[in-house]
Amino acid sequence: MRLFLSWKHIISLCFVLLHLSLSIAHATVVPKQHRLLIINSYNEGAPWSQTLITPIMLQTSSIEDVSADLVHINGTFIRNDSLYNQMEEGIFQRYEKNKPDYLVLIGSIAFTLRDRIQKEWGDIPMILIANEDTYAPREYYFTGRSINMADNKVAPLNDIREQYNFTFIETPDMYKETIDMMIRMLPQMKRIIFAADELYQNQRLDRLIHSYIASEYPNIEYERLVGKEENSKQLQEYLLTDDPTTSILFSTWFYERKNLFGSPTLISGDFQLVASSPQPVFALRGAYINKAGFIGGYFYDQAELEKSLTDIIGQMLQGKKLRDIPFVYSKKSYPLVNYAQLKLDGLDADLCPSNTIFLNKPLTFWQKYRWWIISGTILLLSLVVIALIIYLFQRKKIALFSAHNTLVCNMPISYTQAKVAFDEKGEAIDIKYQAGNSLFNNLFTANEENDMNKNSLSQIDCLPRFIKMVFKEKQAITFTHYFKPTHTFYEFIICQSSEKHTIDIFGVDITARNEAENALREINKKLEMTLSVARIIPWRWNLKSNMITCESEQILAHMNFTKEKGSTPQAHIIKASEYFQKMHPEDVERMQQIHKNLVSGKLQHAKEEFRIITEVEGRKFTDWLETNAVVDQYDEQGNPISLVGSLLLITERKRQEKALVTAREKLWNPSG
């Protein structure tokens, strides 16, 4: 049993170790690295090739599974088959074990390796960046080749498009445009010296430039200065001679010199003498323009080239066949001038082409301070707008104040303002009247004076008490005062002003209103007395609320009608339902029908007699009433909304009529 358990534990332990080893192996697996190889036909010191290499390195550095490598062919050294074979073997031996997955070929000489590449590395994608879309035998690209080598050996790249997985990006030499630019900017020029080394493209450019000048500018002399050690002194002489009739067009200037150990060395420093040249020096390579001494030239758009290059590399890394991608040709170009060198050479910027891009040009006052100017202008305009708004607002405010002042001065209400002084107890001890309107000044005096035609506010004894209430209760006070000297009544409103311890006083002459109210009260009193004596009760029946308002309360007092909300000593409001309840049963149906006929429009006027039964302490009393009724108001639909009329108390008359009938019956029937 123990032996069985031990073997079981051993087997379990083996499975655990196997699982751990597989997990560790899985964790340590790294993704496969893809290699992108850049083969530069020129040397590592050539600045124009660096402008192509740098964006490729930056693009691939951000991609985790792609690494970029670089090899320089140094085409200046390749002068024969032996040197070419040595270069070729060196490249393929170096990458024998680390074969690249992608290729970027800078310069046509690198493209001559295409068959060996296909044989050794397979049909890998290649991007060719060159001056022209042609190919030729490898000896065509040798440095120092025979100048008479026929161009008929050159063929279009499209002819071999299907044989190789590649595409092409053009970096053209803008020699025609640069020569036109030189002719325009240097009107005194009689001779152009083309300074260039023995690279194959310079030999080609020599023939093209010579042919173009001969056909377009036959009065201009042309000279070719080849980049060799024996020509370095002549280059110095041309560069240091101040001759306005001669100008130099610079291409590449590299040549071979053996060092003390007998090994070949690439010389490239002669062109630095350009910085000391007193005459303008133009270039066919845009990378030279930022270097001292070079004034400018005509070049393709570097940004357009870099964008095309990075786009195609992106497609290549995604696995797209490059033979399916169309060739890319330069579409944008422009003249480029070093403004600082232009001024050192004493040339006029107006002679440059209209679309010239200037390097190192000092900023104009506008360019240097435009954001300050724009910000300042916006700020200034904002201040002007704000000032204008304030001005218009103040103007409107002044106009409103003027209108307000005119209104206050001319309004039919007396107005004044007063400053109040208080003692420690809060009592008003001094009132200083300030400005008042014209009506106030005509009718009132602030203090007691002998003018009998004016009222004095000092006559109002309760004024300090009212002022104290205004400040204490924080609300306006209204009161009426009678001025005995002028026999006038005034209603005053006192309110707190916006200023501290200041009040506004408004006064209205209500003498006429007071007299009218007194007269009305006398008339109402007389009318009420008349109605009371005549036992006539005016009434109004609101058909919407079914409330009846009787305007002679004392006549109805003994009938014990309930006083509804809104009743006053002069008016008694009762419910219509209670009105019919107190009616004699024999009269109810008849009076309700008359009411319906009035409401429906069948009757315009009604005069009826009916009885009201009042119960007091168990005893019932009957009053006879005579009513007159008409429709008073109608709504928008033409329906009656109120009735008006009168009630006449005819109880005594009915009693007399009954007595008269009884006496008459006795007279005619004595035995009865």
C-alpha cells in the first residue's frame, strides 16, 4: 500500500513539473522579429540619403516586431566589376544568417542586386528610391565610367515589373528649373560651372545640362568641373574668385584619395569652401541649402516624398504585394532659397520666383508680432465695443433719468424728499426737506411761513411718528390730513428711499374727492331713509352664484335671512335656495316658473306678489312682498347672468285690503 502511494505521488509530481515547464516555455516565447534592410547606394556622409533614411528609422522604431538595419554601398568607390563583386559578396555574406524580410533600396546601383536578392532571399518586397524610373546594366552605374556610354542601354522599370516584387518612388533632379532660376536671379551671369564628382548620375546630368543650356540659353557658356583630387585647387579658385559673370551649380563632390597606409579614403570636405565664396552657389541637392554658402535651387517636396514612403512601408509591413502598388512620381516642387545667404551675396529677393520658399528669413514685424497685434486689436475692439455699450447705456440711462425727472417734476402729484435725523431712542428729531417737484413747491412749504396760500408740512403733528413707523416696519405709510388754512384734504404716502435715513413723500389733493364722497354719503343716507320709509328693497340676483344681494338690510332684519359671506351693514347677501324655502308653499311653484321664464327669455319683465313665512320662537309670521324683476346682464352667448329689481313690503296693505273686503261683505250681508 505504501509503495502504491509513493508511485502515485511520483507520477503526480511529474505531471506538475511538466505543466510548469510548458508554462515557462510559453511565457518566454517572443514574437518573430522581421528585418527591414536599407541598402544605400551612396556613402554614409551623403546628406541627401540621410533625409530618406531618418524617416524610415523613426517609423520602424515604433513597431515592436520590426527592426531596421542599414548598409552603405559607397558607390563612389565602385569603378569596375572587381570592386562591384567585392561589394556584392560583402552584403550577402553579412546577412547570410540574418536574411531580411523587406528591402528599401536608395539609388539605382542598389537595384542592380535584384537578381542576387531574389536568388538568396526570395521574392521579398523592395522599395526603390531613385532619380529616374529606368534600369541599366551594372557597369552603367560605375563611378568614372566612360562618358560616351550609350543611353540606349537604359530601359523602363515597367518592363520588369512582373519579375520582381517592387515599387518605385521618384526623387527627380530639377536641373532645368534650377538653371531657369539662376538665369532669373543672376542677370549678369555669362558662365555656369557644373561642379560634380564622377558618379554616374552626374555624368548623365552633365550631358542633360549642357544640352539644355545650349538650346535654351545659347549665350551662356557651360563648363564641367569634375570632382577629383587634382581639381580641388581649381574648385577653390572658382569659389574664392569674385566674378559676377560666373556662377557655380553644385551637385555631389566626393572623390577617392589613398591615406598614409595606402587604403582608399573618401574625401568630401572640399565643398565646405562654399561658405567662403563671394559669389552665389546653387545646388541640385536640397540637403545642401541649410549649409553655409549655398544660396538655393529648385527641389521636389520632401514632405510629400516622406509621406509616400511611410505609406508604402506601412502597406509593405502589412503584407501587400509591392508589384501591385503604382509607381510614385513627384507632384510638388518649389524654389528654395537661403534668405541669409541671399543677403550676403547682395541679391534682390524680388528676383526670386514668386513661389519661392525662404529659409532663415527674419520674421517680418507682422509675422513676429501678429498674435500680439491680433490679440491687441481684439482687446482694443472689445474695449471700444464695451465703451460704446457703456456710452449707449449711460445715454439711455441719462435719457430715462431726464424723462423720469421730467415726469416727477410735471406729474399731478406733489413730491418731495427729506433727510431725517434720529436721536438715540430712534425718534425723528429733525426733518430737512430736499428737492421737490414743481407742484409741491407751488402748494407746500417745508416750514411754517406766513404764506396763507400754501400748506406747511410742519402742521402735520403726527408726521414724526409716521416716519418712525416707515423705518421700523420697512413699509410705506398712507394717511390723510386736513389743512385748515387752505381748507384742503391731502392723502400722503411716505416710503423709505434708497439713500440712508431718507424718505420720499407723495401727496395728492383729495379735497374734491372728499367733498364728492361726503355728498354721496348724504345722498345714500337720504335714499336709504326714503327706501326705508317706503319699504322698498333694491336687489341683484347673480345667476352664476345664485346669490341675492338686498341693499336695505334693516327692512329684512325681522325675516331672519342668513347673512352670507360678503354682507355689509348696507347690503344683505342671501342664498336663492333659502329665498325659495321661506316662500309660502302656495307661491313657490308660481315664483319658480316666473324665474325660469326670465332666465330663458320668455319674460323681459315680471311683477308678482308672494308671501314669506318667518318662524320666531315657534310662532309663524307671514309677510307679503311685491317684486319687480328684469334681466340686467347677458354673457357672450346671450344668456342672462344677472337679474335686478325691487321688493316692496306690502303686508300692511294686504291687511287693509283684507279688512276692507271683510267690511264690504258685512255691509252687503248684514245677517251674516
